[in-house]
Amino acid sequence: MCSTYATFGDDKKLRYSPYLKPKLVNNVRSLSVDMKLKDVNPAGFEQLIQFAKENQLSVINPAGEAVTI
């Protein structure tokens, strides 16, 4: 998902969106989502939520608590 919203900079390096960042959480590949994405790109946010639902992915808040989507 991160690469969907990424662009290439002048230096030809991949630049992730400021709203989506790949990260490791307890050695699990994860996606950190800035909730501002919901306001900036509602359709993109909805696509992200649908992807999580369709793939039965866990969603947690910054405190590590499960979130129902």
C-alpha cells in the first residue's frame, strides 16, 4: 500500500507519502497511517480500510489496542 501513494524524487529515490509509512511492530511488517489521510484523501483512506477488511488485517491504534473497522 505504501508504494501506491509513493513518488520518486529528483534523486530517483522512492519517497513515501507523509501519511503512510512502512514499519515493524513486534517484528511484524505493518503500515503506519496518519489519520489526516482521511481528510486529505477520503477515497484513498477508504481504499486502505477496504484492503484491511478484505485481507483480514489487524488494525491497532497508537496505544497498541485493537480497533474495529
